Amino acid sequence: MTKPTTQGSERFGSETIELRHRTLSIESVSVDEDEIEYPDGGIKAYTVLFGAFLGFTVNFGLINSVGAVQSYLNNHQLQNVSSSISSLIFSIFLCISYVAGIFSGVLFDEFGSRIPMATGTVLLFLGLFLTGECESVAAFVLVFGVIAGTSLGFLMSPLGGVVSHYFMKKRARAFAIATLGGSVGGVVFPLILNKLYTTVGFKWTMRILAFICSGLLVVSFTLSKERLRPESPFADKQLPYGKKLKLVLKNVYFMSKRSIDFKALKDPKFLFCTLGGAFTEVSLVCSLTYYASFIIYIGYTETQGNTMLTIVNAVGVIGRFIPGVIADKIGPFNVMIVMSAGIALSDLALWLGYATTSKSLASLYTFATIYGFFSSSALSLTPACCAAVSPTKDFGKRYATLSFVIGVLFLGGLTAGGAIIGKQSVASYQYFVAYTGTLAAIACAIWITARIHITGWKFLARA
């Protein structure tokens, strides 16, 4: 039996649009959220999971590979530009890629995965293809930073949302498998970029990358479909197409006004989850963005710098999966505490204490291997932590809120990191590593605080 829906309305110009509070629909049968049964397996669920995996291969794969783009530009098109200026390209790229998740989260909650994923695919192709034509910081900011960054934001929420529709008990493991694509992309994309830079040049490298990413996203679009569909008053097939489109656009306008659930931040569990995720991801993205440049600065080749990024992400395949499996047993927050502590110790002990002083390949390989394991879990466990403290029907909105906070901190955090490096010196890189390690240490303290709000002081409790 369908639960009655309450009616409401809002004015737009001279017309009134009827809006209804949503109930979730599984194959057109409405149920309350507490009555929903999750497959947690089966052909359909794992097909969707594979589609999300391919999508995250592009989404997080590009984020994990941004250092390979930064290091190339730093030594070619922008070699005479200070890191404090060129960092704007990547801070804006990362900021917008997360902030745009606000809008895509609402679109996903209201209309499903198709609209945001199609929009993201088209924008990413344009952004990457046109990046090859850029020569100045302003051009890179507009094309790579804004257009490509927006595309990733449109993809992020639906890719995470479809997974949450099919998995509950195995949700942390499912997120770990889906975001494992980020490590795969982080391994493959630097290798592709490194090879193409020397054979076809930067312009055609970005064009080829655009076609590769678009192909993967088309397959992801085909496979990734939500299971819990909200009832929509605009699905009436009897309405003329023009009227339906007009109503949908007006509804999107109203949804955009409530796209960020700031009220959810009054919940201390979600607040500290958001802050913990933000500080963790800012720390690791700063490190991944400038690690290759550090390697090149101390005398190694671009190939060796990009190879180190590949090692970080290759080890991350294990680092994403194993913590995800453990998180299903002891809880994602418990695992995140350990991983964020590992990130901080890797930065401060292995990079700052070992690599910046010895400058040996052994020190660089050691850091890349150990850091790759700990850092890779952050991108996979953050959505699992968010889902653990969020109602399923509001996951898209809450994940968009979390993405907004992370994006804002990216803008300031990565720009600050570039300013610390400045014109580059061993001392400036040491200050930079101390900065990223401190961010990770703060994140660890926040994750501990979040866990206390969930379980109290019960040391062995699942959280």
C-alpha cells in the first residue's frame, strides 16, 4: 500500500508549482525507508557496483593523477610561473570538483543518476580536450579548473549514491571496491600521460585522455542506475513535453535553494565526519599534487616523478580494499582513525624526516609505498563514514554538503601549500611536508572526536 504524501506549494513568478514530500519507490512501489531491504549482492547490485567502479576510475583517478599534470606544466608551459600562482589551477579544479557535487547530489536525490552523469561526461570531454589548447594560467584555470572540475563534481554524488542504494551491511566494502577505481585510474593515467607527453605532445595527450575518460564514463552511465526512485509529480506522461520541461526546470531552481543541508551539521556525528574528511583529503591531495614536483626538483626525471605517483596509487589498490573489508566488521570510523594517523606519520617521518634529507631513490620508494597504503583509504572510507551517519534518502544531499566543505578547504589548503613551496627549495618543501603532516594529524583527532560522539568512550565498540 502506498503511503499518502503531503502536499505543499511554492510560488515562481505568477505560477504555483505543486511539490510533494518524497517517499522512496522500488520498482514503482512506495515504502518507508525503515522497510527497505537492500540486496547486498546479486547480479544487478554488482553490475551497478562495476559501473560505479568505472566512473570512479575516471573521477578519483584524475584527482589522484593531477600531480602528473602539475609537474609537466611546472616544467614546460608554466616554468616561469611561481607555484603560489600556478597552484590556483589545481586548487580551483579540486574545489569545484567537490563543490559542484552540491548540485549533482540534489539532482540525484530527485531525478536519479542519469542527468548528472550525462552532464558530467559531456563537460569532462570538453574540459580535457580544450586543456590541450591552453598556454596561460588564466586559460588553464578556466578550462581545466572550472570546466573539468565541474564535470567531476557532477559525477561524484551519483556514483556514490547508486552504491548506497544496493548495499547496507556490506556498504563500506562496496564503497571500497567502487572507489578502488580511483587507484586503478591513478596507476594508469600517469603512465598514459608520461608515455604520450614524449610521443605526441601535450595537446594530443589531453585529447586522447578526453576520449579514454569519455569511453569509460559511457559504460559507467549504462550500468549505474539507482534502485530507490523518488516519486515525482513531474513524471506524468500526459503532460506536453514543453510543459513538463518547464516544470522540471522550475523544480530544479527550488531544489538548488535547498541543495546544501547545513542543518545536518548540527548533528555532531555528521559535523565531525565532515571536518575529518575535509582535513584528511586536503592533506593527501596536497601531497599527491606536489610529490612528483619535489622528486623532479631534487634531480630526478619527470618519468621517475610520475612513476612514484603510479606506485602510490598501485599500492592504494590494496589500501582501499583491505580497510574497506575491515570497516564492515569494526566500522568505518575506527578504520579511518588508524589510516589518518598513518598518513600523518608517513608525511612527518618518511617524507620530512627521511626523503627530504637523504634524497635517495630508496627513501622515495619507501614513502610512496607506505603512504600509498594509508592515503588511498581516505577517498574510499569518507563516503562510507558519511553514509553511516546519514539516512539513505538524504545521502546525496549530505554527501554534497560534505563535498562542499571539502571543496572550500581545497581552495584555501592547496593554494596555501603552493605558496609555501613558492619558488622551490629544499627548505620550502620541508615546510610544505610539515604542513600536510599537521593537517593529517588534526584530521586524526577529529575522527576520534566523531567516534566518541557515536559510541561514547567504549573502546571496543563498532563505529
